[in-house]
Amino acid sequence: VSAERIGERPCMGDIDILKVDNLCQKCKSVIEPIIGREVTYISSSTDCNIPLSLGVPAACIGVYYGDGMHTREEWVEKSSLPIGLEVCIKTLLAII
């Protein structure tokens, strides 16, 4: 067996964790009243890794109900898309 590296995903670099926490709290304060339940945080490989690796606070939020993200089994509950749009717009407005 041989392996060849074809790319590298950056991880969180030298970043002010307090700024990331503040960003996440802003997102949470907007999202929870819209969806009517508690927001949870998980670590994952996302496009946020790039700004985080450059020291820029970033957070990735979900904007639909569904499962199997980025797989052949992915599904989206279409009725959740208007709620997701509201989450997206209001969250962006809260952080700019």
C-alpha cells in the first residue's frame, strides 16, 4: 500500500478564542428564537477552517433540517428552507 498526499486542510490557527466564542454566542442568540430550540456546537471539517487558520473568527451554521450532508443519502426537509433563509439573513445582519 502506498499513499500520496494530494492536499491539506488547514486547522484552526493562532486565533483569539474569545472572538470565536463571541461570534458563536451572537449566532446562537439569533438562531434559537427562530428555531425554538437550543443550538448545539460541534467540531467539524468545514470551509471555516480556512479563515480560522488565518486567524479570522468564523462559524458555520446549518440552515435546513435534514441529514446525511454531502453524501448520496443526503436529504433536505423542503419546508425548513424558509426558516433556514430567515436564520441566514438575520444571523448575517446581527454580525455585520
